[in-house]
Amino acid sequence: MAIPDEQIRKVMAVLTEWNPLGARANTIRDLDNYRTEAVDILVNLSISAPIGNPAVVIQEVINQAFDLSLSIEDCVCVSRKIQELLTVS
């Protein structure tokens, strides 16, 4: 499945602005502005749509990638931003 680079860049921008890692982001060498996580989120959203909960997808991807403990509530706002971007694309 090919994901348009424009969508990846948009999701990367949202994740970078949100920055769930906080100051720890500076310690991760290959973070690449959350590119891998953006792709993972987009793939998972396309697989689970329309029945999947985007906040849950984001929570699972980010928590697994960085060993965090974000709640669904932590991910709702960023989920809405990503959904808005994808409906405009």
C-alpha cells in the first residue's frame, strides 16, 4: 500500500507539533520528525477505517514505538487534527 508523501508530511507535522516525547525527543537519533510513526498511523488508520477509533490507533502506535503510557484522552486532540488533515487531502 503506497501512502502519499503529502499525507505522511502532514501527519509528521502534527506529531512534531504535539511532540509526545517532550524533551526526550532530542535523545532519539533516528526520530526523523516522527516519520515512521506517521506512516504506521496512516497504515493502521486505512486498515481499521471506518470502524476503528483513530485516537486508539495513535495511542497504540506512539506507546509501542516509544514505550510511553499515553491514554486515549492524551491522543484525542491530535487524532482530530490528523482526521481533519486527511479529509482535506
